[in-house]
Amino acid sequence: MALVALIVGGIAAILDSTMVTLALHTLVVKLHSSDGTIQWVTTGYLLAMAVAIPTTGWAEIRWGGKRVWMAALVLFVLGSVLCALSWNDASLIGFRFVQGFAAGLIFPLLQTLAVRAAGGRISTRLMATVSLPIALGPILGPVIGGLILNWLSWRWLFLVNVPVIAVGLTLAWRFLPADRPSRDAARPRLDVIGLALLAPALATILLGLSNLSADGSVDHAGVLGWLLVGVALLAGFVAWALKRRDRHPILDIRLLGLRSLGSASAVLFTAGAAMYAGTFLLPLYYQQLRGETVLQAGLLLIPQGVGALAARLVVGKLVDRFGARSVTIASFLLTAATTVPFALAAPSTSLWWLGAVLLVRGVGIGAVMIPSMSVAYQDVPRAGIPHASMNTRITQQVGASFGTAIVAVALQSLLSHGATSAFQGAFWWAIGITIVALVPALALPGPARRRAPRPIPGSQSDPSPVPAQGRL
């Protein structure tokens, strides 16, 4: 029931981010805005989320995961209501920042609290359950969003979150275990310097990638400039985090030295890129090349959602038998193979054939993240679980933005050769990203790997005393 409470609470944030993307053109018309301005409805959401993610570990330790989770849900539903009441584009963008900040707390906590509720016993079945909203959001979001935009006002894209969050709050209050710190427990101080480096680093990197997908060229101040600033800030954060000696950094990156978390984070980056590259292209293919409406495009993507659901019925047994490495590689290969028909498709290609391909493709993308998530916590000490969740969430988010930017640039640069050729070329880029994703998957542990958790020297979860001369 704790898992049900987490999934119900988290599904609204997942679906919201994908539904709103479909409504951008509608928002331009209804709010008398421009494409460049209204794009900040999604960009602002991403940036606020990037700022919030690094604070979840500190907030959970200070106030308890259950309290922070419920506060994040309240903040998210408040932002949703305000978005529905927006009177112009500026107000909507501002309220989306509120939503995005709440979502940045929700996503890492969803994983952390699920692992805690399971007593730290990580299984493929647990990760399949936890990642269900993350996998289905990009698939079901266009369907639900299309239905709302077809029959209701765009404001219902946000109001639909209210009953879902209300149920999620009720379930969380009833079933999530109380984990409020005791009065005499140590209250960690916020790593202000670490946060001041990491949060803007993530925000500027995501902003640069977002501008890249919009502008179609790296040789642009709004792309290259932001990316360089973000990389510089990220390098500064890494130097600060490795130098910091206390037990409460804003993000414990030393945990990435563990093979389980390090390899899983690398795979989740490439998996996010591969998954969202196709997710970006498919609705555009149906709408722009095939002339389908938003609702029709969403309905045509249903087979992929069915395949993703089906994958969760078998992926646990497959990982237990063949190991995370083999299942992840097979999932990437299946995803790449089932993207090829779209790279060869013409405007007259049978929709029934493409629907059958999407059903199988859904199995591939539905299974690709589960094995790596199931082994990510394998060597992580209990105290490091929040930091592991933040690491995996950050890599997924940056990977998704990277994959989307790459195929968006490819699509725009090829449009001069015709729409059909442009989409075919962009899908080939998506296939290439998926094949490259196989490289980090080779580092995942095999089926026979079973090791007890161990702390990382110098990390916040290392219980050993610090010698006077420090650690090597």
C-alpha cells in the first residue's frame, strides 16, 4: 500500500510534464502568445525541477521523507490550480516554475521512499513498480492530453491533477511509514556552496540543451554559452564535493565509485536519451507527416503503452535468470530494431503495421530502465539511498534532454530535403543513440553478482572515523 500511495502521488507529476507539451500550440492561440515565449512553459518547468532535485536528500534527513513527500504533493497541486487560473503567458510560466520545483522533489523521493518502504530489499519487481509512472508518463501523457484538448479547455490539463493528488495525499497519510527525525537527532546544515554550484549547473545545462532543440544549432550564444557555463559550474561542484569532508554534502558523488550505482547511472543517462528521442519524434511524425490530430496521434501511441505494461510482467524473471546486463542490452537492441520501420516509413505506410511495431517497441523501452534501477542500489549503504536516488534522477533527466536535443537538431537540419526525408533521418539518429547506449550497459553486473552493501571511503555513509591526516 505504501507503493500504491507513492505511485498515485507521483503519476500526476509524470503525466503533467508530457501532457503540457502537446498543448503548446493551443496555449499560443488561447493566451495570444508566441512560440518562443510559450516554450518557457516547458523550459521553466525543467529548470525549476533541476533546482529542486539536489535538495531532496537534505530535506528528507531534516524533516523526514513522508513530510517532505506530502508537502511536495501539496505544492504541486497548488501550482496546478494556479496554472489553470492563469490569465496570460507570463502568469502561466511563473506558476509552472512552482509545479516544476514540486516535481523536482517528487521524482527522487518516489524512488527513495519506495526503497525504504521495502526495508532496503531491492528487487527487479520493486523497481518495475516504482518506475511504472516514469515509463508510462511519456506514453500515456499524449493520449490523455489529446483527449482533454479535444473535448475540454486547456485548463483541465492542470485541474485533472487535483483529484489524483487528493487521493495520493490521503494514501500517503494513511500508509507511508512515519519517519520524522527525533527531537534530539542531528539537524544537518544545508550545503549552501554545493547547492549554489550544482543547481545552476543543472539548470544551465538543461537550458542549453532546450535551446539547442529549439534553435537547431550549437553555434548560438543561447546554446553554447549556457552549456559552457553549466559544465564549468558542474566541474566546480565536483571539486567542492570531493574536497568536502563532512557527512552531509548536497549530493554524495563518491557513491558513483560503486560499480552498481556508477554503471547504472551511466545506463540511465543513455536510456533516458534513447527513450525520449523516440518519444519526441513519434507524436510529431503522426501529426506533421501523417496529418493526424493531437487526439489521433495520442491514440496511435496506445500500443506502445500496452507493450511497456506487458514488459513489467516478465522483466523481473528475465533479470533473475539472465542478469541485468543481458536484459538491458537485449532491451536496447529491441528498441533500436523496432525504430527502424519508422526510419524507413513513408506517409503512406500502413498504420496497422506501425501500431504492431510500436507494441513490440513498448516492450523494449518498458524494460530498458528496470534492470539498471534494480542494481543501482545493490552496493549502496542505507544512509546513501537518497543520494543514489538523486544521482539516478539527474542522469535520467539530463540524458532525456540530451536525446531530445540531438534528434530535434537532426530533424530541423534535414527539413530542407523534405519532411519525409527529415523524419527518416531523425529516426536514424534515434537508432544511433540507442546503439551507443549499449556501451555503458556492458559494465552492469551479471546474474551471479551478489554483494553486501559497503560504504565508500570519504562518503557521508562511511561510518569509520576520519584520521587526523584525512583519507587518501
